[in-house]
Amino acid sequence: MPPRPTMSIAATLAAHKKKTSIINKYQPIGQTGPINACQYNTTGEYILTGGVDRTVRLWNPDTKFCIKTYEAHGWEVLDLAVSPENGKFASCGGDRTVFLWDVMSGMTIRRFTGHTQRINAVDFNEEGTVLASGSYDTTIRLWDCRSQLRAPIQILEEPKDSITSIEIKGSDLLAGSVDGSIRIYDIRMGTLITDQIFEPVTSVSFSKDGNCVLASSLDDTLRLMDRANGTMLNAYKGHTNNKYKIRSCLSNSDAYVLSGSEDGNIYIWDLLEGEVVHKVEAHSKIVSAIDYHPKQDRMCSASVDGSIKTWSTHPVGS
């Protein structure tokens, strides 16, 4: 049995825990070919998707209308990140390029090049001034969004295999790699913490308070790790994930763990108990991406079957 969360972390998470929620509604909002990424903007009003058709699309989840299509990539789009003020977003993909976009005009603001292989992951810092990209070439590169310099401001070369997922929170940059490691860089202090789980890591994310790290890996397992000491606090099983990159996330209250699956389902676990509370028959093929609404009890999912769906939840008995 994995260790229970420390009292401080457990108390924080329990304070946010709600009654068991149920999926009560979904709306298919579009088909664009196999989709690799879907993400809400920071207010949850819109959804961005990117996929094999080399486009990024902006959707209104309430009207199911595609508001805008962004075209510049020469290969499939693999990841997306929205700037904190929602005016810009970044995309990356198989063409080894990161594009910085203006949401309203649909024009590219900057194009960052330098990676030698496909770029799997991208994220902004909390000020929206620095962009990080992680690549199959095993490097993470940091780019200054305000400068016109073409070179990255820093290159992180510690990983030994492909970078699959990154997230920036404060001065910490979290990275997952196929080499079986979870790395946390303190960009400001120049320090590095490395935790080994000895399985290829495909998705990483911080809890809202930054005390925990959620990691998906290719052994059909999600792990909740203590950010301070690397202890595994809990493990989540039941889904299928042993071949493909599948994204996972926490609910906006940190009460639930969510993941797509290679069997076309969405799995939802109680964070503290580690038990599957819902198995949602979501898509006809692999659920490649999932994201939780930043404020409401809603989530979006995307699949290799080309569909995007939004789901709403409510507490039992409400």
C-alpha cells in the first residue's frame, strides 16, 4: 500500500472534496480528424484543439461552433498552451516548431525554432513572458516571448529520452520523460529535483496548491507524488495506457483524478481513496486528451476518433 498523504496535504485536499459527482451531459462539438490536444482557456469560455490535420481550432463549447481555425503547422499539432490573459496561445508539433498566436486576429506573432525533433509539449509561465517547449530530441528550451531573439534563453539537457509533458507553476518547471523520470526545475534558483518511477512518463501536472504531482505512465498507472520528497501518495489503476501518450488531469478542486484511456473510456478516481468512481463510455477510439474546466464542474475530452466532447457533472442529490 502506498503511504497516505501527509496531514497538511491530506487536509488541503479533503477541504476541497465534494460529494461523488456523476456525469449527466455531454455535447459533441466537432470533428476535425484525430485530435492530440484539447484545452480550456483560463476562464473556461472556449476550448482549443489541435490534431493530425495540422490545424488549431477555437470552439465555443456552449454553441458547439468553431469560431476560428489557425493554420501554419506543416505537421500534426501535438500540444497547446493558453497565455494567462487569454490573448495568446502557443502550439507545437511534428514540424519541430513552436508558434505563438494572437487569438483574435489568428495571426502568428512569433515562431520559435531550434529543436531537432518533434516537439511534444509546451507551456507558459504564469506571467506569459516565458514559453517552455519539450521535445523528442530530449531537451527543454525556454523562450522569451517579449524579445525578438531567435535563440532560446536556456536549454535544459538533463533528460535522457523524449520529453512528453511539461507544466510551469511559479518558478517550477515540471517535466515528464520517457526515461522514467519526473523532473522539477526551479528556474529562478537553478536547482533540479529528479524522481524515478522507472516507467515511461506520458503526462505530468501539479495539484492546484503545488504540493503534489500527478504522473501518467505506460504501465496502466497514474501516480500521485509528494512534490517535497518524491513519496508516492497514491496509485490509480483500471484504465488502459501502455502504448500511447494519454493525458491526465486533476479536477479544479483537486478532489478527483481523471484520465483518458486506450479503450475509449474516461476514468475518474477519488483522489484520496484511489478508487474508480466513474467509468464514462466516451469515445469509439483512444481518448487522447482531457481537460477540466477551471471554475465549473465540466470537462472536455478529445479522441483519435476525431470527436470533441464536453461533459458536465453535479453532486448527487443536488
